[in-house]
Amino acid sequence: NIKRVMPNKTAAKKFMIKSEIQRQRNKAIKTKVRNLAKATTLAAGKEEGMKALKEFEKYGMSSVSKGVFHINTIARKISRLYARVKQLNA
């Protein structure tokens, strides 16, 4: 558990609020990326898998530009998902 301490200075209070907002945003983005990756792996056919993969790729790269993930992390996930989709119905 993280010990929450109320800051004394106004700037520190503002930063604490900002940090909490960023934490919640990052958590939501990470959850969506995880769900999109799972949807890609659970796809029934190749067309459905590619459609899910394209959506994952688009959202993953936007999360990189927001600073939630590193570019190499999303690139690695995309590469692995492409390999997995390629195996569908093969």
C-alpha cells in the first residue's frame, strides 16, 4: 500500500491531482490494449483476426504517442500477434 500524504504547497497539491488523473488514464489505456490483444488471439478466422489486429495496431501506436508504452513494446506485441494471426486457418 502506498501511503497517501497531503502536500503542504499548492504546486505539490496540483501535481498530486495531475498524477492521479494520468494514472487513471494510463490504466484505462493499458486495459484497452490488453483487451484488444486478447480479442486478436481469440479471433475465429483469419479475416476477423486481421481486423482485430489492425485495431490493436492503431490503438497501440496512439498509446505510444501518449507515452503510455514504449515503441518497442508495442512493436514486439504487434509482431507476435501478426505471427499468431498468420497461423489461423493455415
